[in-house]
Amino acid sequence: MPRPTAAQLVYGSATVVLATLAMLLLSRTRSGIGVAVIAVAALALGLLVAVTVPMPGAAPRMRAPGRAGRAGRAALPSDAAPVAVRPVRGGAESRATEHSLHT
């Protein structure tokens, strides 16, 4: 079993303290049994938070864009020809060779 990281310890401890305070203030309990139930609930919540904090080397893998499984293929076929890009020129000389729609 791997050792807990510092982030897991901090998040879990902070959750226990804050959850205990919040539940004690909201419930306004004064009995020993009520305080014990709240303490156990806060410890369980803190443990849940500490366990769900992601581990440093366990980043989720993302698929490359445009690569789908067998069910769906990429939008473009693999034999698509590359598109030639013309440089944009401004001014009158670029419009001198264009055809006009007006006659």
C-alpha cells in the first residue's frame, strides 16, 4: 500500500476539522453520543476525501484529438490531399487579376 502524500494528509485533516465544526454548530448537540456520532462521521468524510485525492503519477490518459476507436473514425479520410494556402496580399495589385462579377 503506497504511503499517503502531503496533499492527502492536508485535505483529509482539513475536512475532518471543518466538517466537525460545521456539524457541531449546525446540530447544536450537547450529548456525548451526539458528539461521538458527529466525530465518527467527520472522520469517515475526511478519509473519503483523502482517498479520492489523485496520486501524483496517476494522471488520467487523454486520447489524441481526431483519433477515435473502431466505432467512429476521424472526420477526414486518411488519403485527403493537403490544402494549398495562398499568401494574402493587400492593395490594388491583388484585385487587378481578379474577375469582376459586374459587366
